[in-house]
Amino acid sequence: MPSNVVAIYPGSFDPITNGHRDIIERGHKLVGRLIVGVLRNEAKQPLFSVEERVEMLREVVRPYSNVEVTSFNGLLVHFATQQGATVIFRGIRAISDYEHELQMALMNRRLQPRIETVFLMAGEQYSFVSSRLVKEVIRLDGNISGLVPPLVEDRLRKKVKGDV
């Protein structure tokens, strides 16, 4: 892809996992500018506030000069258009992800045909990792090292134990 391409990598990132980080690390090399968009969706009852998620993501993506983090609400294609993006990155872990992501990609194409969705396969070591599963394991006092960045693990432990 040309270096003038702007891409969006949207998600709730509650919290960011090493699977998300892997998609960012590989995706940022494909475009000139990658915007990680944290969806404001309070219906999901997130563990971390949008501000906390943006802060953690900014720390994680600091090594990548062409990556920025922001939040948005509303339709993804509206956000992408406002940002001048022509590509949406979506991570796929399994066939079950593909079915859902395909529906969203086709709807996005119908709403804004000039924006293309690009599916990036999860790295095999992260193909089972989800934010939901990480939160469940840590709530049950399980080991999540290697599944999330260290700063996220620390924040999760504090949040779950009520220290934050």
C-alpha cells in the first residue's frame, strides 16, 4: 500500500491484548498513517473507561511513529471519512470472527464504497486471546502474562482487586 494511505484499526480494546498489539505492529508497516480508534460504546459495560483505554494504547503504540490513538462514537465509516481513511483493518482469529466481520465489512462497503476493509489474521500465538477471556482469567486469579502488555496486566490486577 502506498505511504499516503490512512487506515483505521477500530475496537473497544477493553483491554488491549497482545493480539491487538500484533495487528497494530503488522498493520502500521502497510500504511502511511494508522489510527487506532477506541469505540465509545457504553452498552458493553467496559471495565476501563475510554480515557483509560486510550492512555494504555498510547503507551503501547509509542514505538510506532505513524500510529495515533483516539476515540470515536457513531458509525465507523463516518469516523473513517472524517479522518481521511480509505482502509479499515480488522483482526480475524477464527472462522467465527470471520462471519461477524464479513457482515460488518459488507455493510461498511454499502455505506461508504471507497473504504476498503482489510482482514489481518491473528498471529497463531494470539489466535485464542480475547479481551473478554483475559478479563475472565484475571478475575479468577489466573496467569495472563504474555497475553497483554505488562502495563495492562498491572492495570488489570489493580482494577479487578479494587485498587483503582
